[in-house]
Amino acid sequence: MASSNPQAQNRWHGTELIKEGGQAMQGAYAMWMGQPVVLQLTAGDMRMPLRGTLVGESDNAVRLRLGKTWEVDIYKSMILAVEEDNWASIIT
């Protein structure tokens, strides 16, 4: 039986979004998965960069790992741009 909750219909799965019914679909952010990025975000009148590693994607959000263990979900509607994190290559 299908769920009426849109969040329950999808689950995080790395580069592929698994829909209810088992179909896999390539996400728009798949090319950035596992890479250090800077997300350019907007919230109201504010714009800010957020540095991390993209680790998952759903219909409405991406999951960003900040540091080694902390993960946050960012609504896709807040993302203005995704940029390669150039600092990551300098530090390593």
C-alpha cells in the first residue's frame, strides 16, 4: 500500500534515489556525491556558503556531511549553486 507521506515514499541511497516500488533514479546531484563541495545557499535575504561533502539525495533535499561525522539535510530550493571545494585539494 502506498504511503500518503511524500517523505516516506523515498529514502536516501547515496547517488541513487530509491522510489517506493524499488525503482532507482539518478539524482541531479549524483556527480557531486562523495566530493568536497561548497553549497551556495539562500535563506530569506541571506546568502551563505556551506562547505562539506555531499553524501545523499532525496526528492526535496540533499544530505551534506560537515566535518567527519555530522550530517545535515539541505532543501534543494535553498541551493543556488554547487562548487568544487578548492580548499580541500590544498589541505590534503
